[in-house]
Amino acid sequence: MLMSRRYPAGRVRNRTGADGPSDEDLQRLRAVEKRLDQCWDLLRQRRAKAEFGDDPDDAQPRPVDEVESYRQ
């Protein structure tokens, strides 16, 4: 899932009013955060495989519920 060009980085924050972001904006933000968690996890897998002599191309994306809310 690619992020829509309608919502460039920072747009959700810029659209907030006195009432805060809309439900649609919050839903879109959550979807982007979940996808970003998956991307970070895949990058970590690739780096670990390369570090230990394995093929980084063997890394596979894990399900969202497995990697969701990773914190560094």
C-alpha cells in the first residue's frame, strides 16, 4: 500500500483545527504507521541477515499484528 499523493508528509498535522484531526485523518495516519512498522521490521531483518552472512533478499515482511507498535 503506497501513501496517496493527496497527503504529503505533515499534511495531517496541518489540517487539524481546534477540534483536532478528523476520523478519516486518524484512520489514514494509523494505516501509515502500521505500514511503516512493517518497513522498519523488514529493514532490521535484512540488516541482520547481511551481518550474519545470509542473503538479505530472503527477508520477508511479517504480518502487521506481529510488528505493530515497535518502539526503538
